[in-house]
Amino acid sequence: MFWTVALLSAPLLFLATAFFYPLATFLYRSVDNAEISGSLEATGKAIATWDRMSGIPGEEVFRALVYDLSEAHENGRQALLARYLNYRVNGFRTLIMAAADAAPDLIARGTSYQSNLIELDPRWAERRYWLAIAREIGPVTSFYFMTAADLQIKDDGSIGRKSDEDALYVAIFGRTLLISITVTLLCLVIAYPIAFLVASSPPKTANRMMLFVVLPFWSSLLIRSTAWVILLQEKGPLNDLLLTFGLVNEPVSIAYTRSAVFIAMVDILLPFMTLPIYSNMKGIPTHYMKAAISLGATPFQAFRRVYFPLSLPGVAAGCLLVFVLALGYYITPDLVGGRSDQMISWFVAQYTNKVVNWGLAAALGTTLFILTLLIYLVFAWQVGVSRIRLE
Amino acid sequence: MLSRIWVWGASIATCAIMAFSSVAMADGKVVITGWGGTWNDAYRDGIWKPFAAESKVEVVEDQYNGELAKIRSQIESGTITWDMVSVEGAELLIGCQEGLYEKIDFAAIGGREQFMPYAVDDCGVSSDIWATGLAYDADVIKDPPKSWADFWDVKKYPGKRGMRSTAKETLEEALMADGVPIDKVYETLRSPGGVDRAFKKLDELKPYIVWWESGAQFLELLSSGEVVMTPAFTGETITTAQQNKRNLKIAWDAGFLLGVDHWVILKGAPNKDNAVKFLAYYAKPEVAAEFSKRMPYGTPHPKSYDLLSTEVKAAMPSAPDKKQWALEFDYPFWVENLDDLTAKFQAWAAK
């Protein structure tokens, strides 16, 4: 009995540890502020008394900061603190590093931490640094989600949109949706006739045709993306062909543009559209069409009023599959597109691997996750989950 | 049954080979990470192999594109797989502050004074003195470009341009194209409105730019004719041109960016002693020169320059005759502004 339960719950346990736990820690990353709050505990307590309305904090806050920095310096945590504060206000890095280096000396000198610190760097007399510390001292922060939504907290405490130059992610989320929708529609237009052809062919021919549909699954996504770059570049085979036949006078640039992203993504995602539609069409009895025609419908009418509605569950499944997969695409646009064709995952990768701003990476990822979930719910509500058939 | 015997046999053989190889390499190994491609080739043939033969320490090599993230995550997670890495100047300063690297024990490698002062730091010894210059294919462009303004001139030189997808390098090049003299570039970037001026200049060229990230990428773009010009790592460009018999040229007189890469030892590196052993071996002028012979980049040793042929000297970015066109990276500027300008650059480039 015990072993049965243990064995049956093992997959659940695996799912919890290998999927939900990492997901939860990742989600938490997007609000976690331990790097700052953990190093500035005394300052956090002291700064609560500052009214923030005018001037800079008093002597006791400066004293608490110097002690915090001295401790951070001992533990080697000052650089991490400096890096995370620098995300909030540019210039914090050098400010904190210099103050942390001088902290033991400042403590030895004793009184008037305020004037001594300002003497070390006059920027300590600027309100914006102190306002940032006062705002970002808590154990959790909304900073990353605000950045992901192109919002910022102004010095007077109000929330406002970023300037057009600094705003970025709302436009990128819009672009991600637009590219995914376009790719889904293109896939549908191409896949439906293919699926229809295969489904209405005799079994032997159909099997051979299916081979061509699933063949792309056997080569890596990376290789197929790179192949498109080679095919589409200015000195590539496609341009050679167009020039030879005199269709164009000078090479057209397709590689590293939005068109290249569409072409490569449609190529890669096409089987995910074809297969669900095909398997759905296989289940539609052929005599339905014959019956409709025998009752006086033209072949087109029979298709439109009988066959097409019956194939919709497959279409819905294919669209959902392609759309959700397309939302998270990263490597294909990275290889074949330009910098203005990148989707949100590219930025998540950038902040994870290059910039090491995991908070922002997590916030962007979480936003995409929620967005995907919402779209799925709307889709399921409109189409009905029971009608989506994947098998 | 037969197949089962096979599996057993294979496993025993594998174990035997592993046991044997660990005996053969009794002096251990050192994992060294460089910039990949021709850069690693030059280090492997010139220095790593002779070092392994002399010291009996196995050199395991890896490569990366200079992401500090890859070093940080090793230190923070405590699973350190690299012992030594070649890092850029800004990453050297940031990582040294953050305590990602061991301090260099100069007594163990023959003293700090033997090196050129700007090529050593508390945490590093220069692995190469490199440059980013304006590269073009001389078989395609007959009238060589002479300035960054020429690089921006799409009427005179029709076609696309490659550019490295980083704020660092790109902003400097934009200001040079806008007519800022080489010695005033960082002064302008530091002054109010200087960064905006650089972005405004970049706006002009934006539709023509193909962005790249690694050395292999820009060489592919330039060789395939997808771009007519690109800022390029000069050593990789010259070496590849020689190997593939291509007529790739660097317009040195347009102005180029001179940088210093450093060997650093990661904090808590499992094979730290071997890494120090490697640095001691590397810190000899005749050894360091073996790299320059294969890849025309400078070494931290003033004496190794004299051991090179005239041909190699002419290709070196640190050669005295090129000093007038060289803009040294202002690493303190980039340590201070890297996060902010990277964010600005990304927002600009993505639109």
C-alpha cells in the first residue's frame, strides 16, 4: 500500500521539484530585493524617521549608512549592493564603492558622519540618491515590474511613464504579439490546404506526404535557422536566382529583416499547425461531404458548411499551439532578424546571460508568462477547451 | 546475452581508460577560457601546448564572448569550472571590486616591474593588447575609407555596415564619425549632451546596420559580402585574411579603439596553483611573443615586441607608428556608465 502511494506520487514530486519550485523561485526573483535590504538594515531603520519632503537625512542616517557599509565591506558584499543600487540611479556604483572603502576610516574619525561623507563625495548631498535608498530599502521591490511596464517613480513619489527614449518593453510586448499572430495566420493559410490534401489522399500517398511534413522535426532548429540566413543573404542563392532571372535589378535584403523572421518562423512552426489539423480531418467521415452534395450542395458549399466547421477543432488546436510556441521564440529571430525584430525572450536572455540583471529578466519573463496564460484563458473561454483537440 | 557482455566489457574498458589517464596526468590540469576561434588557436599552438609539455599540466580550453555573467554565476553558485579567463578591462575592474578574482601573486611570477604598467593590475596580467578598427574588403572597395565619417557615408560607399552590438565601442565610433578628435571622445561622452550627440549620429546610419556579437559573426558578414565595412577585432581579421587568402584590410588611420584583455584567476579556482604556474611560464618575453607571432596583438612584456618580425610589428595595434590614431578605452568611464548606457543603447537599437 505504502509503496503504491509512493510510486504513484513520485511523478508529482518530480513535477513539484523540477518544475514548480524553480518556477516559483524565478517568479520571486522579480520582486526580491535582498541584495539591497540585506546590506542596509540599520540604514533602513534610521531612514524611516526622515520625512522625505525636503533636505537630506540627518546625522543618524548617515551614521547608520557608514556602519552598514563598513559591515558590507568586511563581508565583501559592497559590490553587489553597489551594482543593484546602480540599476536604480546611475552613478551609485562609484558612490557606494568609495564610501565602503572609506567606511572604517570614517568610523575611526567619529562625529559628523554627514559632513565627512559629503566631503568624500559631494553627491551624498543630493536628494535623489537618498530618495532612492529610502524607496528601495524594503525586502521586496516593484522596481523590476515597473521597468517592464515602462514606468518609473519620480522624485516626488508619483508614478509616471518613462520618456519615449527610455521606454521600451511595452512596445516589445506589442511586437511579440504582432509577430506571433502574423506567424500563426501564415501557418494556418499554408497548413490547411496541405492537411486537406494529405487527409483526402489514399493511405499510401498520404504516408509519403506525411513524411515531408514531419521531416523538418528531424533536423535541429538551430541548423534550420542558420540555413535561412545563408539562403536569404544578399549574396545568397535566393538573390542569385532572382538576379539571374531578371526579377530584380539589385539584390534585395531579406536576411536580418522582419520578413526573414516570418519566413524562418513559419518554416519551423508549420508542422505544429499541419499535424493537429490533419489528425482532426482524418476523423471527419468522407461520406458527410458526399451526402451534402447528393442533397444538392455545390462542392464548395459542402466544404464550407459541412467540412470546414468540422475541421475547426483542429484549426483551434493548431493555432493555439503555434501561437504559444511563437510567443517564446528567441533563437530564430536572434539569428535571422535585425535588432528591431527581437521579441521579449531575447531581452530575457540578454538580462540573464549578458547583463546579469536577473530581477528584470524575471519580471519580463513573469509578464510574458501571465500574458500567455491570459491569452489561453480568453481563447479557451471563446472556443471552449473541450473543442480544442490535440490528438 | 551477447549484448550484455558487450556493455560490461565497454564499461570496464572505460573505467580502465579513465583510471589510466588520471595516472598519466599526475600533475593535474588547468581550465583556461579564451575568446575562441583564431584567438584560441594562437594561444593553443604558441603557448598552451608548449606549457603542457614542459609542466606536465593538462590544459583544458574553453571559450566565451566576454560575458561577466558567466563568471559571476560560477562564483555565486560555488561550482567553479574555469580556473583562468581572459577578460576585458572594464570587466577586470568590476570583477576585482566584486571579489570575483584572486589577487595576482606577482612574487611567484617574477615581479610586477617586468611588465608595462598599464598591462598589469592587482587582479590581472594582460593576455593581449587588442584593437577594434575599421575593416573592409579591399577587393570590393577600391578607394579605401580614411575616416569614420567615410564609414557613415552610404552614398560614397553603398551597402550595409556591420557593428558590434554593444554601447561600448559603438558610441565612441559615432562621435569620431561626427568629427570629434580622438583625444576629445571621452571628454565629449562625459559632458552633458555628449551621449545624445552620439545617438543622434547613430540614427543616420541605423537603417544600414547589421549587428554582430562574436568575432566569428563579423568575419562571416564581411567575407560573404553582406556588409561592406565593419568595426572589427584587428588581430582576428588579419589572421583570418592570411589563412583564407582574403584581402581584408584595416583602415588604421580612421582611428581605432585600443583595449587590454587580462588573464584573471577565478576566486576559489580548483586548480589555482596550476594557473599561477601557467602565469609564471607565460611571463617570459620569448613565450609571450609566441602568441603575437600567430595573432598580431600586443603582450604585457616590453621586450617581446623586439622579438617579432617587421611584418608582425606592422600589424600590431600597439605599434609606435599607430599611436596617433589609437583611442584607448576609458575603462573607468565604462565601469561607471556601463549599466545605464547599455540600457539606453538597447532601447535605441530595438526600435
